[in-house]
Amino acid sequence: MTNPLSTRDICNPFDDDKLHEECGVFGIYGHPEAAALAALGLHALQHRGQEAAGIVSHDGRHFHSHKAMGKVGDNFSSEEVIKSLKGEAALGHNRYATTGGTVLRNVQPIFADLANGGLAVAHNGNLTNAATLHRRLVQEGSIFQSTMDTEVIIHLVANSKKTRIVDCMIDAMSKIVGAYSLVAMTGKKLIGMRDPFGVRPLVLGKLENAYILTSETCALDIIGADFIRDVEPGEVVVIDDSGVNSHFPYNNPPRRFCIFEHIYFSRPDSVVEGRSVYDVRKAIGRQLALENPVDADLIIPVPDSGTPAAIGYSTESGIPFDLGIIRNHYVGRTFIEPTDQIRHLGVKLKHNANRALINGKRVILVDDSIVRGTTSTKIVQMVREAGATEVHMRIASPPTTYSCFYGVDTPSRNKLLAARFDLKEMCKFIGADSLNFISIDGLYTAMGEEGRNAAQPQYCDACFTGEYPIELTDHENGAEKELTLLTECY
Amino acid sequence: MTNPLSTRDICNPFDDDKLHEECGVFGIYGHPEAAALAALGLHALQHRGQEAAGIVSHDGRHFHSHKAMGKVGDNFSSEEVIKSLKGEAALGHNRYATTGGTVLRNVQPIFADLANGGLAVAHNGNLTNAATLHRRLVQEGSIFQSTMDTEVIIHLVANSKKTRIVDCMIDAMSKIVGAYSLVAMTGKKLIGMRDPFGVRPLVLGKLENAYILTSETCALDIIGADFIRDVEPGEVVVIDDSGVNSHFPYNNPPRRFCIFEHIYFSRPDSVVEGRSVYDVRKAIGRQLALENPVDADLIIPVPDSGTPAAIGYSTESGIPFDLGIIRNHYVGRTFIEPTDQIRHLGVKLKHNANRALINGKRVILVDDSIVRGTTSTKIVQMVREAGATEVHMRIASPPTTYSCFYGVDTPSRNKLLAARFDLKEMCKFIGADSLNFISIDGLYTAMGEEGRNAAQPQYCDACFTGEYPIELTDHENGAEKELTLLTECY
Amino acid sequence: MTNPLSTRDICNPFDDDKLHEECGVFGIYGHPEAAALAALGLHALQHRGQEAAGIVSHDGRHFHSHKAMGKVGDNFSSEEVIKSLKGEAALGHNRYATTGGTVLRNVQPIFADLANGGLAVAHNGNLTNAATLHRRLVQEGSIFQSTMDTEVIIHLVANSKKTRIVDCMIDAMSKIVGAYSLVAMTGKKLIGMRDPFGVRPLVLGKLENAYILTSETCALDIIGADFIRDVEPGEVVVIDDSGVNSHFPYNNPPRRFCIFEHIYFSRPDSVVEGRSVYDVRKAIGRQLALENPVDADLIIPVPDSGTPAAIGYSTESGIPFDLGIIRNHYVGRTFIEPTDQIRHLGVKLKHNANRALINGKRVILVDDSIVRGTTSTKIVQMVREAGATEVHMRIASPPTTYSCFYGVDTPSRNKLLAARFDLKEMCKFIGADSLNFISIDGLYTAMGEEGRNAAQPQYCDACFTGEYPIELTDHENGAEKELTLLTECY
Amino acid sequence: MTNPLSTRDICNPFDDDKLHEECGVFGIYGHPEAAALAALGLHALQHRGQEAAGIVSHDGRHFHSHKAMGKVGDNFSSEEVIKSLKGEAALGHNRYATTGGTVLRNVQPIFADLANGGLAVAHNGNLTNAATLHRRLVQEGSIFQSTMDTEVIIHLVANSKKTRIVDCMIDAMSKIVGAYSLVAMTGKKLIGMRDPFGVRPLVLGKLENAYILTSETCALDIIGADFIRDVEPGEVVVIDDSGVNSHFPYNNPPRRFCIFEHIYFSRPDSVVEGRSVYDVRKAIGRQLALENPVDADLIIPVPDSGTPAAIGYSTESGIPFDLGIIRNHYVGRTFIEPTDQIRHLGVKLKHNANRALINGKRVILVDDSIVRGTTSTKIVQMVREAGATEVHMRIASPPTTYSCFYGVDTPSRNKLLAARFDLKEMCKFIGADSLNFISIDGLYTAMGEEGRNAAQPQYCDACFTGEYPIELTDHENGAEKELTLLTECY
């Protein structure tokens, strides 16, 4: 009613122009405070989705559910809500909606009664053949309530002829194509499933006697849980009263973890696929300084995501690191839509250049990525207006040139700056004195590899290279639009 | 957030202790202001359900939907909402929820994508084999999102092997048992369907070039539409650009319209199954005076539902009609839960005896029915405390002795006053000097019949007689509970 | 947030075109549940003001206050609110705002710290020299927070040189001119004060050991309190631990109670200045039938305020009383603003003619008053469209021809139908076959007088006769506008 | 209704244990978008008060006002609100409430009608004789609506015998004692007034033809306005259509600007009393490293307020600066009140140690100040649990040992860590291996002075030294409590 959204900006003042991760999941089995811990876990994962959140719990007899538009802290902080989510097992989800159509029925986890009991599912990622499957299911009489991939999975599970729920899910897994990390909950089990390429993250943790399946380790840290291991690509993990059991139902292709999780999506204090995100980002900054040095007076991070790389760049180059751009921490929802009269003043709602520091200096700005280039343009202009004599932009990732189909919200290709222009034109577009990106090989080097293995890349880097490891079924047969059209009931 | 519900009390200050109709429907096809007219129609039908309302429209390409907890006027009065419900066809529904579980996903109309397009369904009544069908459908892989009968119907339609939507619906009709008047809307048609016994009402109306299917004629009056005819028991009416077409797919048993619609449910200004509700109620009052005369100074209606019968009683008996009980029109939600200290004061939130009128008089109270008897007890006491020397209670219906399974919310039998006590005990329970009900034959006489045809009653009067015309499948095989348990996800 | 107002329509479906009482007050001293009882009392007085309500309590040490826009039941029904209003004394107020400027700071009771302690004041009526006094006080350095008369009184009390609060109030009383019934509360006393002419009502009641000062007896009935007596014109009643004490500080002119309280403002179950309102209204109906008979088939009350007079008319004339206009009880806020396309349909949101009853009949409509005439016009048209062959309108008050300055919201004179037209023109305007009002002498006769004493009228009937008993200071010296202009800070 | 408050935590995750500035003001005269600019200015000043905000505008004829609990962005971002605040002059205020009694009537600016027109006043600071003045004014008949200092000032203005508003204000200034920067607005003027010692900040800016009076330069930057100069201690600045005029009505004592504005209150991008806040903080960090060196592997700022000093410490010491504590940017209102079962887990809602970085390292934590010590204790523990082998705490201010009476919210003295313990005990209390504060002389040195002039200190540093430059009238005569008691009406 009251609260709108789009508050992710709080995290990153310039993230109008960032790629967006589409979800975070948190499941826990075997703790008397399951729902409260799930709420805390989702809070730690808030950067992965701010538009809506939901938690389903099970108390041994019944499921209980609460979903709401908006952030976790605004909707799951009352004792009343948490108490209503009874039981020792809980499954939660943060949603970032790619399209305008965020409505409550699209909030996960979604829940269904199957012949042998209820099933709740929450999922991070994107099925690349969802529309194709959806069309086939509807023709066979299935009735859909949402436009979410997740519901396709549930229908596949419901239609499986197997009797055990785990087998039904493995059945469903054999039909879906895409990048996904999903967690399902029945009255007796918590089940995690990661796609065969392992594109999206999923980790296993433990707190006292309870097990946890979640997107990032920071969701373990917040509740003091121990990190056990990453769930493996193609693995199906089943947690119940007998403990943790693993299934690898299919032969897996080589792993292709999403490299952008390291560059921007994950929190810097998370350890992802064996590496500290903060460390990787500093290493990228050092490599960037090696590849693209320039003489200057100050290194200024574009807050907050550029900070670790800026520290690395400063260390390598010896140029001082300084806070040249100050954030306003109070930016909530969209502010006053300024009139033309005000707009020309160049209102700076989210940040302000530190004029006393910058004036008369040659500065290097370090940012993690450029998507459309709109924000970079504004930052360069703001820094120049504050008196910088030279502005050099250094980017801690290669040019983002291709769309993602694996669960990340990217603008269409023709809006990506790097797909429209070459380096020189990009530099001119953003108005900098120089612009450089880390090389793709340099990025792999910073990750600890000996460069990118072109024959068999160690990560999914499709957004930089256009090499998509997983088949784009719907995209190729034009079915993407169909999913939306059929079910549109606003 | 804010919204209260349970505001039906506004209508009848004493209806804590009334039976409750469970729904009102309104569908319109062929008018540029379809959604606005649907909102007005639902407003006129508000007495049939106040807990939630929904409207789905179709604009030739897309469906649009708005649902909300609470009353029509509170949720469908803004231009913004009405404008969002585009198109020349619209289907609306008022809901009275029988159980505590009123949640938004249970609000009708419900909508589904079928293989050949979208289908919205709204329905008044109750299927007596819903749980049995639900169990079978789930075993075959259907996934349910609600616990509503309506969803069972939609799944039956989705699973039909027929190709034309009307045939799919007739298919579904052959499988369901119960009392129902439903209206469905596709992108091209509005379809009405009434159960073979014709228990629940449904009328056909016309406004300019548009056709309307709705529960009562008062919903036609509010928009100035013409009443054409009642939809017949067992009839399937199909409205599209070619006009109105009727199907009678099955042989119908003799009609058994719900006699309680005349006694209490319908609005007094509606004409129901050929009779003016107001006229019938006055006739009942006259018959009641003939059957159960008593010497007194005043006839006092129990407001507001007892008023027409009280006028009839006054006409027949010659005793003056007077307003001895004054309502407070401002009763909204439940008021202050009084402390013990206050409760003993006998707080009268909803009504007050007109002491200056009543004091020292012998009064006859006329009410439409007694359910649990709790309210009658309070009224008699209030009237005595205001100084009445004698209090005679006359009831415009026979004793309500059996539960309804056909879409009316009745307490369990052991709470019905007439199932617990004989007449003398009831009189003592409510504290009156005398108590009388109209006889069942007298009721039929007031309806214009020559008494009740015991071999083949002209109406469904199961709540008075226990003779249920339609099979109670779920009730008999204990499946009722199951429906609730399986899907419980609060 | 959600709920605005203008819900008074719930009470009377046609009261767009009624005069409006401006307030109700309820003070109680000496009961452990004081605030809860005040809330109940205000609920019973809701018809006197629906736009806002407030209660201030005193617990022996501190004052506590809660005020809200909207109705009592919506804002004072939670245990939390009532519990926060601690203490054995409480003072409450319902507000009907005459102008658009209803804002929270204008909600009564208003409260101030005076040199000897706090004072809360609630008031029904209107000071006719408020603007004049306000201007003088501001010039002397007083700072106002509202545009309410009540604040003027408080400043006069604060500026009094007396030491005892009762004396300060009597001091203030000597300076103000107008029609007022006010109740004030200090930490130790409850004080009632009625203007010397006794224009507005105020009664004294008792519940156990507690005393009550309130506007109408129906507020005593709701909590089971006993009615003791009317407070006298010009009386100052002081209630404290020593009991009830009276002061008559000034010589009083003859009493001039507002006759419109009997015609429309008060609840029919109240006893006002010694007379039953319901009885008076029936007597007016009988007198109206004597003065203005007409041959017809039915008497139809304009609901709900016309009902008692219609019963009286029916009794006298022998023509049957019948419900020819059915209200929709669910009208809350303003409904859909209909488009032109819908407006011509003549949408009937609040009421519907009972066509089956009216069709082919000659009907007499009985209403309590006509103000602008807009609603009467619609009703006559609606009844004609339902098939009435003749429509005769009978009004239970003389023509309303003059504005009220004593606390009743009247349109400016040039909008009053009776100020614009003679009887014949009025009849034509509303479209009736005949129109008649009760005569002014007939009205006094129905009140039990031997006609109106022209030399010294027994009531204030300025709205009918233009004879204003109390000086209109501000109006005469043009100061009315000033009050608004000076303090306007929206 | 919905709104939460106490969201200032967003700014600083550890500021439960910080001193709090009590207000920010922003007045503008002569711009067609005055209210929109005021809203933007208040947004930039949000760190000075988050509990409530208000704006009053003047359109040449009328005042317009909007006030709300909560943050500027949540309440002043709609076009509707801004449009309602018409006119070319506007005055806004952010409030941080020291006591629980934040209610809407206490939100500034406050407004009053004086004999010669309306006056709105907003104010930052604290009068040290407010209660004494309040008592005297009430005895003379003044009626107060709030417990705010600001209202005392308005009453003094109202009671002045002068005719020109500026003279009335100067009159009032002669009676009040305390630390204050206030801005007043009449229909024709904007007036700024700073106390004779200049304790609280106030700056003058210009945008096109409009003049601005506001608390910090960051409120000028956000709208692209130019900084002109600081308003001088004891200066009265009058802005009207004739431009800017200054008055110095009294002899001023030497200036004593609040040194804590530089340490913590002001935004790092503001220039305060001629100095860049960011520069000063880095200089303090360098001085701190000189005074209190220690061998370690990492410098870690306590986010966010410790960051500039940590950079300075790193520069001086050569030890690397690194982000060892990661904030969660999504902390809104208070989160789930954890059960005991959860509390022992040591939930980290607002921040997380970067374990991969810290583990096995000797770290130096740099923070701006210690108040109670509670947060420092938690941080040290968190960093140790993340594997730090040594934890050294360095504080960029001297020990906070005395309460502030000049508009800053400080706990009572017996809760201040430095008032309870000596250095060694404090170090033990927070659990660090070593603890050091910058010296008071070192602080003055970092500010560019040659140490503190003990005879005539250059700043107000009473919180460190106990030397209060302004008389504490109420405190000394025990009148503080009285103000609250008299007016308590919750």
C-alpha cells in the first residue's frame, strides 16, 4: 500500500547504471528459530534483490507464509510476523524484478499442493527454455498463476510419475535448461539444486544442528553459522532428519561460474567459490594499474562498489587513495521529480564532489563496470565542475558488450555503451581525459588463473565475450515474448 | 494494512446472528464503461458479501484485474482503478468468506491461462463434491493456488478434451454437483451457468447494446439497465458479438430455488424469480399475524430486515407500527472490546431502545429469523429495560433447524437455537412473553402457493426441513476437511 | 492515510442537502473507565459530527490526549488508544467542520497550560464575536494555533486576573457572545457552561458515582447512565470530588432553544429539553396531514430522517405507510466519479425506488426539510421513473429561509430554495404535483405550545423567521473574514 | 501511520553510541521553486536530524505548511506536497528529538500569527534559560502549544513592544541565553540570527537572485548554489527585496564555535567556519598517528565516520588502509527483536568483519569518538572473532567527558565512558590491546592552531574540558524539569 520500492539505490548511489543480480535465497532446516534466522539471512542478502521478499516455514504439520513488496527489514521485523512463521524449517527469497510487473503473486517462494504434500520453491537464476516448457504444459491442461520460471519447475515436479519428491525434482531437472540455484522445502526435507554449469552460487552452512542452503557466505556470517562448502554444479543436496545427502544425477559439463559475481554482485565480505571477493577486487585494481598506468594526484573510488579496486590501484601505483565523492546515505525512494527549472541546476541527490579536495588536482576515478555509460558521464562532469584538471577513468572489468540470459538484468544490447562504441568513442562519450578497462586476460590473471583458457573458459564471461555456455532455447525460437503475452492479466 | 472488514454489520445491526449469503456476481459484455458499471453493480450487491471484491476486464487483447479486501466503495471508487480496468467486458464478484482464511488469493474472480486463452470465473454458491474433485485433480498433477470451489471448476475446464470453451464448461458442469450460479469471461464471450436445481439466483439484463448477468435485479436498477429474465435452472447462457444464445445440456430436475433469498438474503427492492421481495415479506407478515395474533400496543420491527414483515403484521392486526429501536448508522468495525467493568453496563453500540415510546407498553417485535438466538435475547432484554410491560416475538420464517450446504454460511447444527430447543424452551431462552414462527405451509402460502407440496417442494427449504435436494458428496464421505488440510499455507 | 471522510452520508443518504449540526461533546468525571465511556458517548453522538474526534483524559497528575480525523469507531476502538487515555476524568468531542480547513490542529478538545495548570475545552456552537475578540487578543500579544472559537475562550481564561479557574471562566463568559454549550476539564474539575439563551443543548447525567455532561441523552443511554436534568441556560455547572455545584453568574434572557434540534439534528431516541424527539416528529407529521391533506395510495418516508413524520402523517390520514425508497447501507466515501457516459444513466448509489411497490400509485413523500432543493428534485424524479402517477411532497418544517450563525452549517442565503422562490416556484423546481410545508404556528402546536408567541418566541427559529435572538457582532462589523485571513497557514 | 523513524542508523551503523546534532535549517528567499529547493537542502542536511521535517512557504499573501514525522525524502518527494508549498520564500527544518516526546506539534518550523502578520521560526541549538522564560511567560497569560525552545522565542517576539519585526526579534535576542542559529520568515523577510558566541553554524549562500541561510555548505552544493560567507556570531541578517542587511545589536564575546562539528557532526564535504571538514579529519588522523604510533599490519576505519582519520593515520604511519568492516546498507528501522536463543549468536545486522582480510593480522581501528563505549566493545570483539591477533583502537578526539547543553544530545555524565574510567580502564572495558585518544592540544594543532589557548579557547570544547562558555541558567536553578511537567499532555 504505502511503500514503494526501488530502494536498491541505497546500496550504490550510482547503480541506476549497473547490472542487477536477480535474487537471493536462504533455506534452513532444523532450528527452533528458523523463520527469524531466514529473515536475518535475507537481510544479509538484500543487495541481491530489494523489490520483494517472502518466507515460507513448516511446523511439522502446516506451511506458513508471509510475502511482501519491499525490503526484508521493513516487512519481516515484527515479532508478530516472525511468530506466525512457525516451525523448524524455513525458506526465504529476495526478489529483484526484471520487468515492471512486480506483483505480489510473483513473489517467491511459491507454494503448491502436490499429490503427496506441499512444496515451496525459491530460485535464483533464469531458465532459458521456460517459455517453451510453459507453452507445452498449458496445452496439456496445466494452469499457471504467475509468469515466473519457478512455477514451470513446480509443474514439472507435479507432473512427474515418480513417487519420491527428490526423484520428481531430478525428473524436472532433466527437462529444464538454464542457470539456476534453487532451494525447495517439503514438510520433511530441504532440497538444494544447482545447474550443471554452476553459473549461480549456492553454499551449504551449519548452525548448531541446523543446515543452511543460501546464496552467499555473508548470510551465514550474520547469524554466526559456519561455512561448510559450495554446493557443486549439477548437485542435488537433500537435507532431512538423517542429515545431508548428495545426488549427482547427470554428467556435468566443466564448471562456468559467473565471473560478474566477483566483479560486482556479491558482497565484498563473502567468500565465493573459494575466493574472497574483497581480495579479488583489490587484485583486479592492482592489475588495472599495471595494464593502464597514468600520472595523477589522487585515486578516487566511485562509491561504493569501486572502493576495493581503487585501493588496489593505489597500492600498485603509489598514488594516494582519497574520498573525492561523498555519498548521501539517506537516499530512499525516488525523490522529487524536479521541474525543468530545477533540473538544470544539476541537483546531486545521491552524492557530492568533495570540492576542497579535488580542486586543482589530476584524478583517477575507479569504477567496477560501465553499462550504459549514463552515470559515468555525470560523475566525470561533477568531478570536473569541482575543479579537477584531469579526469582519468579506470574500469575494473572488461567492456560489458553482451546481454546476460542467465538471471541478470541487462539492458538490451543496443543500450550497452561498449556495444555501441569503440574505446575512443566511449571515452569521448563520458567526457574523460582517458578511459581504460582491464583486459579479459588480465581479469583472469587477477582471479589467480594463468589467463583465460579460450578453448574452455574457466568462468561464464558471456557479457564480455558473447560466448554463452548454456543453450538459449526460448531466445532462439522466439518464445520469450509468448510467455508474457499469454498470461498477461494486470 | 488499515482495512478492517467485517463491516457487514453496517447493513444490519443485529446480523451477528443471521445467516449470510456468500457472494454476488456481475458480468457485463459490450459496454465502453464495463468496469465502472461492474463496480456499481457490485456496490448494489454489497449485502451479498463485504469481505472482498474483485473485477477482471478484457480489452480485446488483454485481461486486467483488481482485487481488494474490503468493500467495493472503498476499493473501486478511484478513477485510477477504474481506468486500469480497460475494455468493454468486465466480470466482478463480492465475497463473503465463511472461514477465517480470507486472503487475497482467495478473492474472485479467479483467472487462468488455458491453452486457448485466458478465462476468468466468478461464482456464487457451493459445490458439494469440490473436495472429492480436488483430491482427484491433485493426484493427476494439477496445482491449486486456492481453496476455492471456483478453482476446481477451472481445472475441470482446463482438463477437458473439447476445443470450444463453451463445450469445455459444459464438460465441467457434468462433473460438478452443488448449488451454483457462475459467470465466466473469455476474451470473446461472457458465459453464465446455473445449477440444474436453480438454487442460487442469476438474472439477465440489458443496457443499451450491452448484456448483463448478475445475482439480483437491484444491480440492474442502479445503472438503469432493463431486466430481461431469470436465467433458467441448468441453463448455459453464452453472450458474444452475435448476441445471447442458450444451451440446456442436461435434463433438469424440478426447480428448487432457495426460499431464504426471499426471507432475508435479497434486497427488498429486488424482484427475484418473478416476485417482489418486499411484497413477499409484507405478505409473510400478514400471514404471521393471522397465524399468531396477540393483543398489544405497538408493532416494532427489529431493524432493518424485520421492517417489511412488521408493516404487514401491523396492516393485518391493526396495531400501530412504530420505531421502537433506533439504529446507530455509524457502526463500522468492531468497537472497543469492553472491559468487564464496562460490559456489565450493557453497552448498546448498534441500537438503542426508544424508551419514551416503549415505556409502559405491550410490544410485538417482528424479526425475519432466529439463528443462534443470542441477539434476540439481547433485544428482548433491551426492550424490557426500556419499560415494556409485555414483549411478544414474532418470526417471519419457520425455525432454522438445519445447516445449509449450498453456499450459505450457517453455524454448525448444535448452535442453531431451533435444533437445540422446542418452541417453549426457545421462548424462555430469549426471555419473551410469547414467541411464534410462521408455519412452513404459511410461508408457502405467503409466496403465493397453495401450501408446501411435500412430495415435490417448490423451493429449497432444507434449512427448515432438512430435506436436501442436492447430493452432499463431500459431507457424506468426510472429504470436507481434507480440502482445507492439504492446502493450508497461511 | 487511506481514509478520508465525508462519511456522514452513511447516516442519511440524502443529507448532501441537509443542515449540519456542528459538534457533540461528552465529559465524565469520577469513573475508572472514563476514556472508554467517553468514546462510547461520542459514538452515540456521531450524527452531530463525523469529520474528527478527540478525547483528553486526566489521571490526577497528567493529561493524555488522542485526536484523529474520521469517525470515533475507526479511531478510538483499539485497546491501545483507550489504555493510553488514563484517568477517571475524560472529555471528548465530535467535530463537523464547516469549511475545508479541517486539519488535526483544529480538532477539539483543545488544551493549554495556564499558570495554575492545564485546561482542556470542548465546545458545541458558535461565538458571534470570536473574530473581534481574536483580533484584540493578537494585538495584545496572544499567539493562536488554530482558527477555532474555542481557542478564543481559552485565551480569555488565561488572561483573566482571577485566581480560581471557575472565576476565570465566568470572566471569559462575560466577554463572549454567541450560542454555545461548552465543557472544560482541569486536573480537578469538570465544568459545563451553557449560553444565556440556551440555544445549544447540554444535559447532566450520572453513572454510579460519576457525573456526565453531554449534548444528548442518547449518549447517556449507550452506557446505561441516568439522565438527571438539562443544564439550564446561562448556568455554570462545576463537578468535582465534592459533587455538583451550580452558578448563575448573570441574569438570563428568556430561553430560546434551537427548534431544529427537534426537527432534524437530535437522534429520535433522545429526550431534548423535556420532550421525546420521536414523539415530536410524529406529532409534526400528524399536524402536517391536518394542514395539508391530499388523496393518495401510499405514504413514503424519505429515509431515514422523514420516517417518524411519515408515520404520523399515515396515522392521521389513514393512508398506508410503505418503504418506497430502499437505502444502500454500504455507501461509504464518495464513489466513482462517473463519466458523462455513465452520469446520464442516473446512477443511484445511495438508494433505489421500490418499483414493484410504487408503479401505478399516487404517492406522498414526507421529508423533514428542504435546504437547496437539489436532492428533493432527484427523489421526485426517481419516484416518477419508478411509475408513480402522482407525487406529492410534504415537509415537516417551515421553509428554511435564513442562514444560521449559531453553530449550524447553512449554505449562504442565495442558495436556500425558500429564499429564492415562492411555494409554487419551489414545487415546480422539484417537479412535484404538490408541495407543502408545515406552518410555523403548526410547528409550535406540534411542540405542545399554543402557537408561536410572536412577541417572545419560545424557541430560536431564526432559520425560518430571520429573527436572530443573539447579536451577530462579527457579521455586522465584517470581521468574520478577518479571522480566517490572519491565521491562514495551510 | 506507517512511519518508523529512528532511521538515522542508516548513516552510521555504529551511531547508537554517537553524540547527535539536534537540527538542520534551510531558508531561501526569492526563488520561484523555493519549497523544492528547501526540500533538497534539508535532504543534504538529513544527517543533522531524521525524526521529523517541516517546510513553511509564503506566496506573498499566505503561508503554507507541511510537516511530517520521518525523513525528508519520504515526506517531501511528491509533486503534490511541493506544489502545495507555494511561493518564492521557504523555510525548512530537520529535527532530531532529544526526548521521547517527538510528536507532530513539536515539529519545526513553528508558526504564529502576530499582530502585524505571521511569523515562522526554525532553529538549531538550545536555549539555556528556556524553562525560566517559559515559566514567566505562562504566568503572564501566554499559552504554549509545545515544549520547544522555539516557541519561547516566538512569545518573546509577540510580547515585544517594538513595531518592526526585526526590532522585536532583537528584543527577544536580548532576553535569551544559549547556543542557537535560527532562521525566521515573515511575509516579506527572511531573518537569520546566530548566538553571540557562534556555537552553532549558519552560512549564507546565493542561487541566481535568491539568498539562502542554512546550516552547512553541503546544502548549497546540492542545488548548485554559491557559498558567500558564514553568518557571524551575534549577527542578525535580514534578507528582503532590498537585498542582504546585517545588524550586530550587541557586543560579542570572542567566538567559540563547536569543535565537534569538525570531528563528527558536519558532513565531510562541507566547509565549516573556513575549513574543509574532510581535510581537518585527515589531519587529525595524521596527528593521532604521530602521538600514538603502534606496529600493525592494517589500518581499519570504523565505518563511515572513522574513514578520513584512518586515511590520515595510514598516510602518516605507512601502514595499509583496508576495509575490514563491511556495512549492510539496507538497515532501516529496528530489526527483529531477537529472542534470547538468537541473541547469543551475536547477530550482526549492520556490519560484518571481513574475515578473509583480518584473519591472522594485527589491526588498528580508527574511530572518531567514544561516548558510552558499548559499540566499541562490540567492534573489538567482532574483529577479534574474525581472527585478528592484535586490536589497537585509536580515537580521533579527546575523551568525551562532559555533557553538552548547547543543542547536542549527550547521555548523562555518569554514562560517558571517559567520565567513569581512566584510560587503562577504558581500554580494558572495550577489550582492546591498546587504546589512545588524540590530545586536546593535538586536536587544536590539527585544526591549524598552535595548540589550545587555555586563557581563551578558540572553540567550544566543553564536552572534553567541562569549560562551558555560556551560562547554564535553567540547569543551575533546577528549572529544566519544570518545562516538561507543566505542559505534559501526551
